[in-house]
Amino acid sequence: MNFSSARQYFYQEIQQPDEHIDLAKAALYIAQEEYPDIDPEEYLNALDTMADELQERLPDSRYPLRIIQSINQYLYEDLEFDGNRTDYYDPRNSFLNDVIERRQGIPITLALVYLEVARRIDFPMVGVGMPGHFLIRPDIPEIEIFVDAFNKGEVIFAQDCQERLSQIYQQPVTLQPEFLAVVSHRQFLARMLTNLKYIYLKQQDLERTLAAVERILLLFPGVTLELRDRGLLYYQLRRYPQAIEDLQSYLAKVPDAEDALVIRQLLAKLAKNG
């Protein structure tokens, strides 16, 4: 595979069993494609330093809510991390190095900082892929609380999640159990890349959109919609042989897809011009 060194490091990291994937390292390899000169170790050391400073502030009682209060005090009051509401779709909100430097991010990247610091103080937490708003929670089965890293570590409950979903979609939404399911490390990284994909697509930056899709497909090879999207991006970038290969693969996987006719027409056009 002819990858940049950052892409190669990302690929190597995600070849491990899911639970052994280092989320911070993988996220920094994503950032390194945008910032080739950054040193991931510098930012990993920054997370280590945060955890060391937080460790000194922890209460003697290891009760989960007390620990969460200590993390919140440190990250949001002492270090002044915050959700970027004024420029939510700034790509820098999706790069871990920028989030650490600027102390601003979106729900999933602030959740990543929170998870990484919590892991380093032996307080394991997990990501929760709620639609529209990523959350985290302590990895303790009997404790049903969620932490909103975007909103200064606010502690919420399942009922609050339902209300938040209804606010996001501006209509009543029934909370389904899968909305609060724990995400795997690969799913976490794919969600980060999906954010970048749509940011760059909106900006009509096709090369960067393609780079995001390519890495999603490294995480989950053969996902049909990503295969289709990569083919369409190849077409727009005039990389016609790759476009034909991906779009044919897409139709082979889902011949009855809603957009199958449009894709067949595009393939016919490519064959005619080829």
C-alpha cells in the first residue's frame, strides 16, 4: 500500500485487536496527514502531564462522581477546555493536536481528551455513540450515568439523553437502547473521520474528503456506502479506473440499491468515454 508515513502508522495501529488500539495515537496519525510536521509523542506527553497533574487533585474517596467532579474541575476550570460553539465545523475541532493546543473541540474530540486522561488515572471510561452528540460514561456496569464532554463534563441520565435527542432533531425522539451503546475503538475513529468527511465535502475539498473516506475503509473494509462515496469522489477527481472499480463493487454488493440506476448510468457514461 502506497501510504504516507502518517497513513502507514494509522494502518499499523488499527491492525491490532480493537481493545488494544491506542485511540490517542490513531487520532494523532489522522492529524498528521494534515500536519506532517507534528510529533505525536509531544501530544501524548501532554496527556500524560495532564493526568499527572490531575492525580494530585483527586479526592481520597474514589467514588465515581467525585472523580468526575475532579476531572471536570481540572479540564474545564483549570485548563479551560470548552466546546467550540462559534465555529463548530472548523476542521481543527477534529484534530487532537489542535484540540489540545486550542482547548476547543467538538463532542467526540473533547470526549477523547477526557477518556485519555481518565484512563491514565485508572478510571476507565467508554465512548457512547448517541446520534448527533457523542457522550462518555464510566466503565462500571451498575452506574448508569453519562458525561457530556462538550458541555463541561455535565453529568446526565438516560432521560436527559432522550430530551437532548429531541432538541437535536427538533422533534420528539424515542430513545432506543442502541443509541446509548458503547462504541468500539474502530467505531470511535470512524466517527471522527466521518465528521471530517462531511466538513470537507461541504467545503468542496474533494481530496481531503477522499482521504477521510479512504481511512474509514481501512477501519471497515468493504462498507458499501463508503465504497460508493469513494467511487463518486474518484469520478469527480477524474480518476476514472478507480471510480469504475469502486462503483462496480458497490453494485455487486447492493444491486437493488435506491441509487443503483444512477450509478449504472454513470458507469455507462464512463465506459462510453473510456
